[in-house]
Amino acid sequence: PLPSKSPHTPRIINITSSTGSVGLRLDRSNPFFWMKADPYRVSKAALNMVSACQVVEYGVRWWKVLLLCLGFTVSNLGPSNMVENGAR
């Protein structure tokens, strides 16, 4: 209910990952094809569907629903998330 009270166009921003893409998962040329991260992949794929459902539900109210993928970034999520491995 809170976004409905905004004097501006409400926005929902979901942070996703290309690892949640079913199409990219099946693409052997994808650099992350062999990455073992099934729980992470499934959670991001589910978030992508939630976002699609939000577009249908809130789009009729002219809300903005955004799905943002930041790319391979430096983080403490795993030992490979370093600049040396191509993370930004």
C-alpha cells in the first residue's frame, strides 16, 4: 500500500542475475555454463518470474517494474568474485 501513496510513479526494482536465465543456462558458449550454483540459479529464475507477475499486476496502474542485473561484480560471495577473475 505504501507505493500507492507516492506522489511520483512507484517503482519496484529487483536485483537479478544472468545466471537465472534458462536460455543462458543451456548455452555452452556462456562463460558461466559450467558454474555449479543450482540454488542461486533457481532463486534468480524465480525472481525473474516474480518480476514478470509484478509487471502484469502493477503495470495496469502505470507502476515501473525494473529487473536489474549488475553483471559479474567484486564481492565476498565466493573466491572467484575478484578483479583478477574479471569481476567489475
